Amino acid sequence: MEDNKKKDSRIQKTSEQKTGTGSGRFSGATENKNRRKVNYSGGYAEKNEDNYFLLLVGAVLTILPLIVRATKYDPKLSGFDWFSATTEILDVFLIHKYWVFIIIIASMVLCLGMSYFNGKRKFNFEPIFIPLGIYFITCLLSTIFSEYSSFGWNGIYEQFESVFCLAGYCVLVYFVYTYVRGQRDIHTLINFLAYGALIIGLLGTFQGMKMDLFRSDFGKNLLASAKVPAQMLDFSFEEGRTYATLYNPNYVGVYATLVVPIFTVLVIYTKKMWDRVLYGLVVLTTLISMFAAQFKAGIVSLAMVGVIILVLLRKTIIKKWFITIPVVIGIIGVFILVDTVNGHNYSKNIANAFKIEKLQEKALSAIETKENNIEIVYNNQKYYFSATDVVNEDGTISYSDHKVVKEDGSEVEVYLAEDQSRFLLRDENLQTFSIYNASSVNGFVINIEGKDWCFIKREDGYKYYNRYGKEAVIETAETALFDGYEDLASKRGFIWGRTIPLLKNYLLLGSGADTFSIVFPQHDYVALYNNGYEGQLISKPHCLYLQVAVQTGVLSLLALLVFYGMYFVQCIRLYSKGTFDNYLSVVGVSVFVGTIGYMVSSITNDSSITVAPVFWAIMGIGVTVNAMVKSERAD
């Protein structure tokens, strides 16, 4: 009798495993008694009602990256001396994406709230959400206590990644985890991603072949609005370089390092012909787009991901060599084709990017505007320039008695040139210098190596008259790590070297969401000039990790790294054995390698409203699938 009870118990347990009705949030990969677990065959045997909540996630994966619409807006930066006085800026790729994302996130919060109060959805918790919650809180607090919180709430020029976006990323992860009910839902979301990626890939492919839809009259009319007619639209990127709908070629590359690994893995495993064709086209067109975007970091990112794929999928790669070898050959062929069409620019840029050479020190290394003089460091010698200002009868100001003193106190002779147009300096080290009055701005110019530096004297000290016609101070920024290597990673070394010293100010809380351009040392005009940034505004650090550390704090960065680190370790434990015999494990490992690609490429690229929402939606899928796989294996 007792033996029969034990036998019945074993039968009941086996039955529960087959039907997926064991314990836990994702028991047997499902939580609905009507669903049944199936081995991966490219199809789905689950019979369940449509999950309309997925439409919100699908909008993030498919529609959001494609949104483009021309508009004009006030950047509200005219009060800063390092920005122009303009109150009207043209935008095509960012603002409308931003507002659509905010609407989607608000809808998600509403759905979560209604489900909670109606008791229709049980809210579950995973330990991985603890660091994500800390990231959420630090983002919010950094913006609340920011000196420039208005930009944190509303977004800023060239970024539009406000605190609502940052918080929205966290909401997005939890929304996917809460409302995805099984592998049928996962398949739906993966295909949402595939359709969006294919459209972006096709647009990028045609751009790479110099057939840019948005440069045509039809394309311009698609982008045009009441505020911005079609004839006002123009694009600064050279023909043949891909930007798709993602604002910048670099973001096309970041998108590719996220998407290509995912669908490369899925192509290897899928048996459903339509999926295989769809995923294959995504890989092909996205790779062409990345190559045409000349995204050099993509080669490094995909190479690292490729090694990880080889390790994790070693059994399948060997078994399905007839698929993997043609894929590798195809990728190489696509690279050669696109590089040849674009005059080998990509291969040349890659070669240059990996050259690490210390730059020759510039003769002009610093200028600082002081109360009583202008301090100039030239050939490692310090000089102090000053002048006497005289108000003329017509109200203009002229300068005389130009005085130049060395650091040791000796005075440099200043004399009038033969043509009487300017003053010269009798000093062997300052032979490239000349001084002349600029009556048009009531200032005077110090010309150094052919470059005019215009100054004006005020009661509180000397001011630099910058390219925007504004008076500003010139300061020398603190640097770290990259002195002499400012050209590293396409001049990112310059930005990184001046961003790292800022971190000591933001250990607990950052400067606030979307405030990097405000706290970056924009007044180091000499360094900007010496490194080719004179005509540009440094609006981002070109590194997600520095961006997070400055804007929402080092603590926030640590929380983000712990969140991803927990996911990473979880994936290694689940997928390192290289056995993928069902759909969930295949998606789990594909999402894992895709996120690695994104995290690696983010070393040289910042977070953007164009790509980051897609990454966070995929992270939601990854966390959810891992929970399903763990529950499945526990049963």
C-alpha cells in the first residue's frame, strides 16, 4: 500500500513537470495551467489568449527607433556663454522619440498600477531588482538636488534622456518581467525586435549604397512638418555613411552590436523557415549598416562577442558547421563589399583607430583670464599680458601700453610693426605673436600662430570674446590618465581625460540627468582648439559609464554594474554547459551575447534615446527568460 502511494506520488510529480504546473513565478516556463512546455522547434504549441500588454513593449522594440520628424525647439541654453544665443534649434531624430517613450512608460506605469489595485496581477520580486532599484533612486535624487534640475526633468540639447527616461528604463525591465507569461510571448517580442531591426537595416543598407531615402524629395517630405518645410532639411553626414533613423552613425553601430549577436544565434537554432529568413536578413542588413556607418568599435565588440559565442555554442557550432562557416564567410564578404564601395574608408579608419601614439606637445598649452592680466603658457614658459584701455570720444574703447611680463618678472619689449597695423614682441619664444586692437568689439587681439584670441577688459578682469560673441573666462581644466593621448579612440581620450576628474564631485549623487554638457569644462578653450573641438560643443562623454557616473553619481554606476553583473553571472551559470535543447535557453543565450555587445560598445559610446530603450527592453527579456529557465530546471 505504501509502495503504491510512493508510485502515485512519482507519477503526479512527473505529470506536474510535463504540464508546467510546479511552484514558482515561472514554473515550467509558464504560469497558466492551459499551457504546456514544448521543446524548441521554431514553433509554439502553447494555447493562450493574446497578450495585449506586449504591444507597449513591441512599440519600444519596433516603432520607437523608427520615429523621425522635423521640429524646432528652444534649447534654453542661451544663458550659458559657451552656447549660442539662438532660441531655435532643428531636431529630426530625438524629441519625438523622447515624448513617445515617455507616453509608453506612463502607459506601463498605469497598467502596473491598475493590475496591482485590481488584484489581477501578482507582483513578484527577484534579487536582481535590488541594484536596479538603487539605480532608479540615485537617478531621481541626483536630479532633484541638481543645480540644473530643469534640464534633468525636460531633457537637453542633443540628448533628451531626462530622468523620466532613466526611470523609464527600470520600469520597462520590470514591466516585461511582470507581463510576459511564457515562451509564446517571448517569441512575439523577439519578432517585434526583428521587424524593427530589418527596417533600420534596410534603410541603412540603402544609405550605405548612396541611396538615402531621407535625401530624396519623398524622404524629406516624410520628415517635414509645419514648422520645418522639406527644403530646409539637409544632412551633414557624407553620402555612403549610414545613420538610418538613429541620429548618428555611432548609434547605428551600437544598435548593430546589440542586435547582430542575438539574431546570429537564433539563425543557427531556428527551424522555422520564415524565422530563419527574417533573422538572416536582419543580420545581413544590420551588418551592412554598421560597416557603412564606419563604426570602428563594432569590430572589437563583435569580435569579443564572437569568442563568447564560440565558447557557449561550441557543441552546436561544430555540429552545424555547414551553417556557421558560411555565416562567417558571409560576414567577411559583406565587410569587404561595403568597404570597397566606400573607398576603403572603413578599413583605413579602423587601422588609424588602433594606432596609439603619444601626441607632440603643443606650443600653446594654456591661456587663463585673470583679474589683472591674461596668463599664457607657450613653450612651457609663462607670460602675463595686460593693456591700458582708453574710452574714445565715439564711445569705443582702444587699448594701448600693451605690457608682456615673463614669469621671472622681466618685461618683453612690445613695438609697433612697420605697417603700423599691429604690435610685435621682441622675444625669440614669441615670434609667432602679434597684438592689435579690435575696435568692432571694443577689445584687442593676441594672434598666436595665426589664430586670433580676442579679449576685452572689464572691471572684474579680462574676458575672452568667444565664437558666439559672448564674454567668457578661459580656464585650464584638470586632466587625468590621457595626457598626451587625447587622440585615443577617435579623440575620445581628450573628453575622457577631462571627465574623469569630475567624478570626485559626484561619488554619491551626480550632477543630474542630462547635465553633462553643463558640468564639463567647456571653458578650456585652448584644449578645445588644440584637439580639434574648437567649433563643437562637448555634449556627451562618449562613454556610457562615465555618463552615468557624472550625471547620476558613482554610486549609481556601481548599482548599474552590479545589476548587469548579476545578470551576467546568472547567464554563465545557466548557459555555460552549451546545451540548448529548448526555445527559452536559445533566446536566453542569444539575448545574453547581444547585451554583451552593447555593454562593450558602450565603453566608447554614451546612452541615447535612440538605442537605449531597445537595450533595456531586451534586458527585460533576458531577466525574464533567465527566471523561466531557472524555474524550468528546478522542476
